[in-house]
Amino acid sequence: MRAEVIEDEESDDRQVRYYYDYQEYNSKIGGFSVYGDKAMIYVKRSDPTVVKEFIPRPPMTKAAAFSCLFIAAVFLFFEAISIFG
């Protein structure tokens, strides 16, 4: 869910305000998922005071991307050998 960020200069943690079942809650998060004045958080349905930040993982890690490029280069190399060799 989206939450509004409340500015607080005293600590490194960010405080967010969110609404669940027409009730207002405030909670502290690390600030990793803050974009401007909004943040993406998970709220536990059975206990709305429990909040976890939504930090999306990148679609591919650097190691996976390099291995895909390496495999593509190997395929191109063997294809060039089979055409010109």
C-alpha cells in the first residue's frame, strides 16, 4: 500500500502515515522505499501496526546479466566458426 512520508529531521528513520480500514496509523521505516513524499509498504492484515517496506528486487543481478552476455557471445562465436570455417 502507499503511505505518506512525515518529515522528521531528528532520526535516520522515516515516519509514514497510512490508512487501513478507515483508521490512521503511523509507523517508522528505514526509508529505502521512499520516493518523494510517498513510500511503498506492506501491512499485516491481522495486525495493521506491523509494517514492512516494499523493496523491489532488480529483475536480474549483475552476475546473471554477465553470464547471459557471455553465453550469447559464445553462441555467436561458434556460429561464426560454423559459417566461415
